[in-house]
Amino acid sequence: DVKVTQSSRYLVKRTGEKVFLECVQDMDHENMFWYRQDPGLGLRLIYFSYDVKMKEKGDIPEGYSVSREKKERFSLILESASTNQTSMYLCASHPLAPKGETQYFGPGTRLLVL
Amino acid sequence: GNSVTQTEGPVTLSEEAFLTINCTYTATGYPSLFWYVQYPGEGLQLLLKATKADDKGSNKGFEATYRKETTSFHLEKGSVQVSDSAVYFCALGNSGGSNYKLTFGKGTLLTVNP
């Protein structure tokens, strides 16, 4: 069974802290994604990566960075957390394939920044 | 650019009622279309998909038909159950390969009462 795991289900951090969200997939997928989910806004793409050490900005990259040192792991970094980054963060992966392939999602990390 | 518009929730139904959640899209080319479902406390999982015009996706009693002429992909179920209570997201995928990304609608919260 395919699996995407995220390091934490819930996190509470203070303003200004550096925050790391980790995502691991066991499907040998090339593409990995970070989204944030907010009520009334749906899912918005923060960053994605289509290969090790490769990354591209999504729709809302400001305040975030990412790291992909190994194919199975994609990390989202909040360099200096702010209260407006309180949100649900979802990781997903997807194989390099013709269109129509499914994205597989992790369970999400609910981050509260105080 | 690509965009997805879906029924604004919340939608509340009684058990065994008929469900329709509307989804229309704007895209260039020939996107793939998806419905994802998010049960409480979980990540998103694929419900059904269609990759070309007139395709019908179906799963767990849900159906949606890819209508190119009306740029729509409406989700239907003939008789909903309490266990169908969840958030439903319509999404389109722009192309295959390394540039593959999904564009999501804002989500529709469905509550089914016994």
C-alpha cells in the first residue's frame, strides 16, 4: 500500500522560531509537493520538487523554503514562523508519468504559531 | 491560468438523499479531472478521476462525467450515507511529466445527517 508520512500531526511553535516539516514517501515517486490548506481557500501550492535537489516555487512560496536531499524525503522550512503561517500543511507525491496520475497525500500537519 | 470553481458549502443532507456538487473549470489544453475527498482529521485521497472528454469516473457509488462542452465535472451520488460526511475537492491536472501540478477548488463540506 502506498504511503506518505509526515513527521508530526500537530505542532505548536512561537513567532520567530525556525520550523521544519518533514515528509517521506515510500513509492519512489519523482515529484513531491507541499500545500497549505485554509478554510475558504482550499489547497494552495507552496513548493514542489521534481527531482533530488530540484525545486520550484508554487503559488505562495513567500516565507517558506524547501529541501530535497534524498528522493524519498521533502522538507518544508519556515525560516522565521509568523502567526499568519498557522495552517494545515499537506505533503503529496506523484510519479513521473503521463497525465492523469494520482497525487498521494500524507495525513497533514496542523501548525499553530503563537 | 487554470482555475476550478465548485459548489460553495456547506452542504447538509439527510441520509439517502441525492447529492450533486458542481465543478466547473478553466484550463488550456486537455486537462485531467479529479475528485478528492478528505475525511475528518485525514489527508486527501482520490475518489475518482477522468482523463479525457466524455469519460466517466466512478467509485463508492459516486460518479462524475468529464464534459468538455460545458467545462464541467459534477460529482453525484444517488443515496448518501452518514459516512460520506467529508470535504470534497475538485481538481484539474495540467499535463504529464515533470511539470505536473494540480489546481484545486476551494472544497465543499458535506454533512449527512441520519
